[in-house]
Amino acid sequence: MAEIVRRTFAEGEGVVAEEADWKSRQLDLDVRGWSSCCTFVTGKPADDLQGEIRKKLPKSFLQAVEPQQPVGGWVRGARWELEAAIRSLEI
């Protein structure tokens, strides 16, 4: 089973990114940030993950966030929704 962790995400300039990824992109640090439960999924781009989430968990509020590296994506949201996503998306 994938590990659920708590990470900080930043949003601004039309971009949502995990905090360390935001800093590595050298984006402006004067943005909104918040802590969120998430899990990292390797081998699937964030767009593909978001499509799977919409198809298999249409009523969830999960969001797939694409990192700069490596290939994969963060799936973030409420812990109970992440647990359901891990089971249904076979993460």
C-alpha cells in the first residue's frame, strides 16, 4: 500500500506544486501555501492520474499535482479519500 504523508503545497501564477518543487522551479515565494495529505504515484503523469480519479472516484475532491521530476504525480486530498483512491486506483 502506498504511504500517505503530509506535505506543503504552494499555489500561484497558475501553478500548483509541492513546496520543494516550487522552490526548485525558482518561482515567486509570495504565494498561498497549505499543508495537505498526499501520496506520490510513480510512472503515471498527473493528467492521467486526474483522469482515473474522475472516472473511478467522481465525487472525490482529490487533485493530482505534477512535479517537475521524477515522472509521476502527487495525489492530494482528505486522508479517507486518499485511502479509497489507493485501493481503487491500485497505487
